[in-house]
Amino acid sequence: MKRKMRFIPWRNQLHRLQLPYYFSSRKVKDRLFCYVFEHDRKALLQLYNALNHTDYQDEQALQIVTLDGVVYMAMNNDVAFLLVSTLNLYEHQCTLCPNLPLRFLLYIAAEYEGLVVKMKANIYGRSLIRLPAPQCVVFYNGDEEVADEQYLCLTDAFTAEDGTKPESCLELTVRMLNINQGRNSDLMAACKRLDEYSRFVGQIKHYRQNGFSTDQSIDAAVLYCIDHGIMDDILLPFRAEVKKMLLTEYNERKYMRMFRKEAREEGLAEGRAEGRAEGRAKGQTEERKRLLNTMLQNGASAEQLSELTGISVSEIENICQTK
């Protein structure tokens, strides 16, 4: 559906249109990771300290700036907050995606746009607009084997077809941490809540690997963690909400796997169809060559065959030479 044009006061024309204009109005379902850390500033500050080897104590200094209830270019970020001149973007991932730097770049641009509007700053003015430095972190707990820590770079997307990398004035680095149970032990020791989250998700995986359904695995993991004092302050009062979040996540993963499978099958089907068409075309070409060679061998001249078939004399002579 096309958007209607709207009047923009001249005072606002120095800025791009405000964020709600660019964002869809549909709600984003909460992820458990987002729920755990965005709703617990103390845990979020502890996570920041663990990642940056700092010791900040005032959780009220955190300013949550996650773009709530909106999706930017079909991509949402789990947690975004400002602290000591940094814009921290944290995202939880259960699948590997080489396009994470690009996604973060788009999200950062949206965040900066919102900050500029709030500051009523003039991006065309002579005064420098001071911005918080971005820090992009991905917490991965998927099933594929990855290193405890690795970095994804935007410049990897600038690789040409011949494998060369042209010079670029732009770079964005994403820090990806493996938070599966048993990985990044130092980080887990420094952030209790992250360790609890990792152990909880690890229990769900454990039960699923032992033949439990997703629904049963979540119930069993919740009971196990409550019995062992793992995230019990969340699981006891919000058990139903947590289960709903997790079922939504697992259903989305299942849908994406089905989507990728269908895409692969569609690609294979197209490949087979193209292969059949190519085979038929090649067969027709070979049959035409065979017939022309037979007629040439039976005494017909290239000029006569050209008049009969509409094929040029030079092409017929070439076929005769390659028979």
C-alpha cells in the first residue's frame, strides 16, 4: 500500500522524516533474551561490565533506546542502550548470518536518526554533532559449532567477484560470542544472569535431543531450573510468559528452516528444468548437424541446403568441417 504524502513544517525540513514514518506499526514479539536483560537493568549492567572489563555500579545510568514495537526493514534488535558515550546494540542469534554487520549498520543509522531528531540538531550546521560510539555484540547459542569469539566485518561484503577487496571508507565490526553451555567460561563467571540463561537454554536442548517435544522440553527445563535455583526469580512468576516466548522462537526457527528447505528444493527444481531444456536444445542441435552431414554426404551442396533450411552457407560449411 502506498504511503500518502504529508506536510513537513519548514523547521523540520533540516532533518530527515521522523522515525515512525519509516517503521512498520506491527508489534515485535518479545524474545526471552530481550525480556531477561532489558527488564533487569542490574543484569544488563553486569553484562556490559563483563564484556568491557569495567565496574560500573549505577544501573540508572543505562538509557534503554531499543526501538520498541517496530521493525526496521524486517529486522529487529533485541536490546539497545546508551551508557558512557556508547550506543550498545545486543542481539541474540540461534542461526549464523554473514549479513549481521549490514543489519547492524541499518539499525545504527535508524538509532542515530532518532537521536539527532531528539537533540533537535542541524545535520547541515557548522557545529559538530557528537554521537555515542556503537558497540555491536551478538550472543550466539545455535547448534552449529563456532569459536567462543569471532568478529564479522562489513568490508567482507565488499569483496568483488574475482575475490579482490576494493578500498573502502566504511567499516563496521560485530563481535559474536558463543554462549552455549560450557563456552566462554570467563564471561559466564562475570555475568551470572548470562550463565543462567545459557544453562536454561542448554537444558531445553538436552531434553529435545533426548526425544522430548519442544513443548515438553520447555516444561521440563523450567522445572529443572526452578529446582536448581536457575532464573527462578523469572521462571516462577512468569512461567507462562516465558514458555510462550520460547514456543514463538522455536516456531519461527522451524518456519525459517522450512522456508530455506523450500527455497533449496525450488532452486533444484529450476536447475533440473533448466538442465532438461538445455539437454533438449543440445539434442536438437546435434540432430540438425547429423541431418546436414548426411545430406552433404549424399551430394547436396552447401548452397542448396542453405536455401532449404535457411541456415547460412558459412554455418553449414562449419558443420561439415566438424562432423
